[in-house]
Amino acid sequence: MCGRYELSSHPAAIALAFGLAHPPDIRPRYNIAPTQQVPIVNRVFLPNEQEVAWARRVVEAFEASREGVLAVNGEMIDLPVVERARRVLDEAERSSA
């Protein structure tokens, strides 16, 4: 940075700040000091194991039934939910590559 403005935070503090519950479709777009904070923020916003398991169940059930609307574990599943589940699986796959 230019030296006039600086943001210094310990990585654990950043992870704690961003480690709170987050809506599944919100992803970080930018950060003030990307060389240090972005990897931590991105890691926090990756799908966790529970989200990936949910997404697999949704996609598998949808592909097996081919109905417009179905229920998975009591949750109504329609095409927008299936598309969100596919995005979760895509993100998980990209992050593991």
C-alpha cells in the first residue's frame, strides 16, 4: 500500500470476524488489503461439509425424480434450490482442485 492508509489484522481475528453464519449465496467481492485478508475470507466462505452433503442430497434426489418440485428431508426443493445446490458443489470442487 502507499503507506498513508494501512489495515493490519491478525489472520485469526479476520477468520473469527467472518466465521459467523452467512447466507449461502453471498460471496466476497473485494477486500481492502487482498494480499493478506482475501485468502482467509475466501476460505471462510467456501462451502462446509454440511453444505456439500446437503447439495449432494438435493441434486441426487432431483436427478432421480425429475419432478418439478419434490421434498428432501422435509424441505421443498424446486429448480432454483437445485441450481443453488449445483453452485455449492461447483465451488466445493473448484476449491479442492
